[in-house]
Amino acid sequence: MNHKRFNKTPTPSKEHQELAIVSTSPHIRTKRTTRGIMLDVCLALLPALAASIWLFGWRALAVTAVSVISCVGFEALMRVIMKKEQTIGDLSAVVTGLLLAFSLPATLPLWMIPVGALAAIVVVKEMFGGIGRNFANPAVTGRIVLMLSFTAQMTAWNAPGGRSWGADAVATATPLAGGAVGDALASATSAGGGGALPGLLDMFLGRHGGSLGETCALALLLGGVYLCARKVITPLVPLCFIGTVAAFSLFCGGFDPHFAARQVLGGGLVLAAVFMATDYATSPAYWKGKIVFAIGCGLITCLIRFYGNMPEGVSFAILLMNLLAPLIERVCAPKPFGKEKKARGESEKV
């Protein structure tokens, strides 16, 4: 018997050969690049940069320039040392430098800024493999390192209008300086009645003390709208983050809307919710995980603000949730279609 006649397989046509290509994920591709996304983030941060220069003078630009140059320089140097392809062209180091600068006061001595950039780029980013492989947000970690290393300088804010190249501008208190719930609520009540602390409109427009990116909530929200319109981020994380802080503050503050609004507009909440908590590499990818992540950030922020020794807890909240992001991702990941639930002592069936 001639077996060749039965085993002969017909040759597929060229059309069928193109349809039969097998490849690994991702299967859906886009023309959007990392450089394009980072460029959008830079453009979204421009209103806040312009507002910081207007409020704090040209020294705000000096702080931003030193931060960006330090981050880009450290990344270029590390790529040379590790003998890897240069990645400074993707603008991710520029974004890290901008976010780090926005979390710093204008009065901070310029020589301290590279310390935070070193922690952000070298330790958190490059030592873990570069962009997309970092375990935490680099800018948040850099800010925490500076906060722990130079506490006095990091908590010395200058009042808007102190347009000086030096670090001897007029010092002022942050709107969240009350600390505990009772003190913060008393401060908010006195401010509502014409006290020393700024009013809500002043906080919304940035006419109060704070870091470069903590002051003008309007400029930050404009940047967030731009990123949502460009589909760089979704509004899910910012809304859940800010909403959790507002709800928790409203409950803890005796349902005083003025107190809750002050907690939302004060500190680095808006900056962190829009530009830091939405980081692709350090936050969950699925929508359920995003909600859990954002709510966790909001709860930890309020716990530190109301019951801790520091008036601000956004940076520590994001860092802690960054560490929990892989676990949240695993728990909240959707079940693949056709996959049966794993029974105890049995293997999974597909």
C-alpha cells in the first residue's frame, strides 16, 4: 500500500499562511510609543510649572531644571556603566525629574536635589532594570529620601510672591499643618471664618505655601483633563483616590465640607492622584485592581494625616501601595475565558 498517498498534506495558500501566524502577546498593538506618552505627560505638567514660576519666582524654574538635569544625567551615566542602550530619549527621566521637582519646596538648597534624583533613578529605576521594571514610583521614593534626609529644609515653604533666587524667602505654614484631626479641624474652621490659613479659593488657585506642584490645584486638574483626553490615563484612579480622601475627611471632620475640601486641595493629593498613582509600572493594570489601589492610597493618606506625626502622607501611601500592587494584581486579575475554578487538591482545567 502506498502510504504517501494518504499522508500527503496539502500546501496552504499564501492567504492562509498569513492568517496562521502564531506569536506571543501583546496581540493588539498601537502606534503610541513610550516617548509619545512621556511627552504628553510633560505637556500636561506645563500649566503647573508655569503656575509655580508665577507663584514662587524664577527659583522654581531653577529647582525644576536641576531636578530634570540630575535625573537625565544619572540615567545616562547608569546606562553607560551597565553597558546598555541609552534610554534618555524616551523622556521618562525627564518626567521623573519634573515630578520630583514638583514635590519639593522652592526654598530647598539646589545641591540637595541630586540626592533625591540619585535615589529615584539609580536605586529605584535602573538597578531594577529600567523603565517598566521599577517596584515603586521613582519620584515618590526620591521625595521620601529627601524628606528623611533633610527634614528641616523639606518642610520650609515660602509664601507665594517670594520671587527670589535665594533660599531666604518668607517662610509660611502648609495648610495641613494642623496634623491631628482636632487641630486640623480647628484650623479649617478658623480659616473659614477669616483665620490665618488660606481660604478654599486661594488653595484652588495656589495662593498658599507648599511645594511647587502642591499649590495650584487648577493647573494640575487641567493637566489631568489633557491626559484623559489623550487617553494616557483613565479618570478611575484619580477619582477613587481623591474621593476616598474626601469621604474619609468628611466622616472624621464631623461632616464639615470645608474641612474635607481643605484636605483635598491641600498637600500633594491632586498631584499624586493625577500624575503618580496612575504610573503604569507601579499600579495594577485591571480596573478592579485600580479601584483597590486608589482606595488604599486614600485611606493610608488620611490615616497618616489625621493620626500620624506628619501633616502629609501621600508619598508614603503611594509607596506602600506600590509594594502591594503585585498582590492586588494577582487577586483582582480577571479569570481567562474557559478556565475552570481550581478545586482544592486538583489542578486547573482549561
